[in-house]
Amino acid sequence: MPHDIKDPALAPKGRDRTEWAAQSMPVLASIAERFKRERPLDGLTIGACLHVTTETANLMTALQAGGATVSLCASNPLSTQDDVAAHLAVDHGVSMFAVRGEDNERYYEHIRAILDEGPSITLDDGADLVSTIHTEKQELIPKLLGSMEETTTGVIRLRAMERDGELKVPVIAVNDADTKHMFDNRYGTGQSTIDGIIRATNALLAGATLVVAGYGWCGRGLAHRARGLGASVVVTEVDALKGLEATMDGFRVMPMDEAAPLGDIFVTLTGDIHVLTGRHFEAMKDGAIVANSGHFDVEIDKEALRALSTDVRTPRDSVETFVLAGGKRINLLGEGRLINLAAAEGHPAAVMDMSFANQALCCEHLAGLPERLPVGVHAVPEDIDHGVARLKLESMGVGIDTLTPEQVEYLASWKVGT
Ligand code: ADE
């Protein structure tokens, strides 16, 4: 199998860690078991551009169990776990293209290598495969059954392509499934962002002022978990509804210009550009910690930080200390890339279980359709979304009630009132 990985000798470590993650992915395991019997993906080539983690490895082997030939590249230059890449290449024959720390050129060489395999389905986390197909590999468009998108930023990009009339393939917005964003984005990002900050800095959150930029699902998750650890949480927003929600959830809400001098730790999770820029760095306290948990490394204006600095030091892995004129220090984590994957291991397996169950079931859905979905951005079918919730509850040993016939009838009728 063609591959570009750091070191095949890392495979045993990747295998052990992937098996460890599998213990917390019972829904995906049950799908893989069924796939093994039914082979719904026989004959398909699936190309994936996802964070190369132990959880992704379990998704890749589930797709193989369904009969697919799979190839995988990284969806971020800093998120690859090299042992996992080795495990997939060596033990499972996955065409594997990912090396932690790869530069932009190699990152796109890897994207092209996946497209050279001629995929009939693609899986994206950030829409880089789909956008490269549209700009460089349009010959793939007619045979592409569809693409799945894992993250909010990717869905926003794809909707922009659709709005501009540029999207030429069907896409399923896996991110928008309830069993994805209500859990992965909220609990996964919430916990793993804190995990990344703590691993990088060993900072104490109790008593610290932590500024959360963006109160979407990820920001909500982070704000609540940081409060649980004793941080005093400030939220910044541009959306009135979300600002109101954060206020009524008990957080202090204010513009970033007011938050900048107050914060000890800043985290951006907005999906937008230059949320923290020069005037904010100038207003921050000495020793402020700045991290990003949004998909792209554009939320923190690194150029502005560099331009203000007279010196840059690297006191720890994943920490760059920028020394501003006058001596103030601003600590940037993980090069401004998503801190939960740059300095930690990403979301825990127990939550990726649901996200990747949706991915696997959407692959089966695309493969089983009598004809290709129309071009556009589609929702995950409701039966898949609810089915994942049911399987997850079952795996947790949690039972729920069933409506009685009388209750079903009551809900369907409009005649019974006061
Ligand atoms: N995105 C966030 N966390 C992840 C993980 N553990 N694996 C794959 N993609 C992720």
C-alpha cells in the first residue's frame, strides 16, 4: 500500500492504544460487527481526511469490515498520532499519508495522494478533500457518491460553496446530527480543550479567569467544564441570542476589548478569523495564556503577535512565549492550532463513538441508495441519528420509557384542550 508515515516501527504502540480506545466505542463496534456480516461497503473506495487518532483508526477498520478499501490523510498538520498512522498502514493495509508536524506543502501532497486513489466516498474534517476535488480533481466528481463532513467549520465552507452555486457533489453534514454536535462538540471539545491546556501548561484553573470566545456548542461545553474546575469564566460573543444564553447560564459576557485585560487564559472557538489581535495582546496581563480550539489556526492573529514581539522562547512543548516590547509575556499554545489535538489526544473515545457511528452509517446509507443524492448539503437521516442515540444508551445500560398507545393518540390529536 502506498504510504507516507513517520516510522512503521511505531505500529505496536498504535495498536495497543487503538485497542484501548475501542473499549470505549461500543456503538461503532456493534456497527463493525454487523458490517462484517453484511458487507454493505463491498467494492467501495473511501478516502478520508480526518484527525489521525486512535478513534479514527477504529472508524477506518469498521469501514474495512464493511468491505471498503480505505485511505487516510491528516486533517490538520499537528493532530496526527504517528503511532496510529503506523498501525493503520502496517497492520491494516490502509493507504496512510500523515506525519505529525508536516508543512503545508506536504499536507496538500497527502490530500492529493488520497484523491489519486479515486475515492467513491470521501470523509472530511474541514472540507479540504471536497474543496481540492473542486479546484484540482474535477474528474472525480461524476463517480463520487458523496462526502461526509465532520466539523462545523467544514459545514460552513460547504454551505458557502452551495450558496455560490459552486458545490458539485452531494454532502452529508454529519456535524449537524444531534448525536454529533450536542455531544462531541459540547462534551468532547469542552473536556479535551482543558486537557490540552493543562498538558501544555500545568496551569491551575481554579481561581483563574478564563475567557471563552464563542458560545456555540464547543464554547458552551468549555465554559461549563471550566466553571466546574473553579475558573471564573467570561464569554465573548457577536450573536445576541448566544450572548443572552451565556448571561442566563451565569457567565459574565462582554466584548473582547473589555475581557482582554481581565483574562488569565483565552480560548477561541468561533470559526472566524482574528478574534484575538494586536490590540488585545497589548491589553493582556503579563503571562496570559492564549489558545485556539477552532478548526483553523486563523482565530489568533499570530502575525500581529509576532510583530509586537522582541523575542520568542519555547519554555515547554506546545508553548511559545512571545516577549513584547517592555517585557510583557504572552504564551501561545500549540501554534494557535486546535489545542485539544495539538497538545492532547482530541475528544475522548466515548464521545467519538457517536460521531463515527454516524460517519459509518452515512457511508452505508450512500452506498445503499438506488441513485446518487442530489448535489447539495444534506442532513443525516433522522433514523440514523436516533438509532445512534438508542445504541449509545443501550451500551450505557440506560433504559427509557415508551409512549403508551393512549399517549401516542393524545400527541396526535388537537381536540383535547383545557
Ligand atoms: N476531533 C476531535 N477529537 C478527535 C478525535 N479524538 N479523533 C478524531 N477526530 C477528532
